[in-house]
Amino acid sequence: MAALDGKRIGFIGAGAMATAMIKGLINNGVAPARISAADPWEGARTAAAALGLVVGENADVAANSDVIVLAVKPDVVPSALASIAPRLAGKTVVSIAAGVTLATIEAAAGPGARCVRTMPNTPCLVGEAAVGVARGSKATADDVAVATALFSGTVVEVPEKHLNAVTALSGSGPAYIFVMIEALADAGVRAGLPRATALKLAAQTVKGAAAMQLETGTHPGVLKDQVCSPGGTTIAGVAALEATGFRAAAHAAVAAAKARADEMSAGGK
């Protein structure tokens, strides 16, 4: 959080993802009085005020902030930035809008803004985000540090050309994992477990396996082999996964999402 010391942070858009980021900042010691927000929806403004934020119009938030987080729908980004561009010179602008390129962001924000594009995912809502960050032409290492400090979880800097791959893997990835959890739970029910028990065990198994890989740094193939005893139940299950195309399905999902992200970035709808 040192990168944010003394900085005033303004959110243009105060929806679910922005609110998750704001709550994370507050939980990590950023005073609510240093955070402001603007949103056209009264419910979002009321929720922001309840957190102790300064609530105002886009222009006020931009004028009174050192860091501006753009948390609006992708199709609104150009107009939202253009309306506050005169107030962005010398400031860090962080976009969380999916598919909106740095070229588009920089053109709308004006020549004095230092822009960073990010791709978070929905586990941001529970402080476990996986985020890709790409710096714009004028952004510095300090700006990247500021963008990184806005999130709770894992943040990696990548060239912008890789952000659509980040979108396909970690941006869309929670949905793939939810499908897997649901499928495992269904299988547990088929095997005789009560639904609630099966779901709890399936979700915790995914959480525990992920934590084990992250904490040890051990290759997942090695961890898999450690569970598979010769002629045992696990290797029988793994063989069934391989026979029914589990790996191929994962590859196909990421490839399809990447192709769609590329299409959106190119101006497709």
C-alpha cells in the first residue's frame, strides 16, 4: 500500500467490481475520506456514501483525485474520459474496462494522463483477484505500482498484447472453475453424498489444491503424481479425465475466450 500513501483515489463508476476494490482499500488501511466516487445510479451513490466515501460528479471526482479508476462499461469509456480529460493531466488513470485498448484510453484521456489498463476477475469480490496490468506509453513504474496496490490478490504486469490472453485465462477463468466445482458436486451426489456436503467438499478441494500449488511452487504435474498411488482410485479417476478430454476442454475454453477478446478489442460486438 506504500504506492498509495497520501494519494486521493477517485472511482468513475461505483458498481460491484469498484465496490469490491474500495472495500479492499479500506480494509488495508486507506481512509474512506481519501476515496471518492461518481455513478449515475442512485443506489450505487448511496452505497458509496454509506462506506464513508466522498460522492460527487465525474468532474469533481477527477479534479480532486490523484489516481482515477475508470470502472464503467466498455462502451462508455471514451465518452466518460473525454468529459473529464482536462482534469487528468499529470494523473494516473487506471482502467478496469474489458477489451478497451490503451490506444483508446489514451486518446480519450488526453496527452497529460498516465494510463494503465488492467484485467481483474470476479474473485476481487473476496480479496482473491488475479489481475493482469499493462502500462500505457506515458505510464511509469510508479504508476504500475499504484495500479497494483489497488487490488487484493495476485497482480502481474504483462505487455498489452497479452491482456486478451489474461482475459481468456484468469478473467474468464472463474466461470470455468465454477463449472468444474458444480460438476464435481454433481458427481459426488451421484456417488451418494448429500448435495450440500458434495458442494462444500468440491469447493474446498479446489481451494485447497490451488493454495497448495501457490504456496509450494511445485509443478501441478508433480503434485498430481503425489496423489496417484499405483493401481489406486486417483489414477483411475485421472485416466477417466484424460479419456474424456478434460485437458482438451480447458484448452478449447481458453482459446475460444481469447478469440472473442481479440474480436472485441478490434471493435467487434
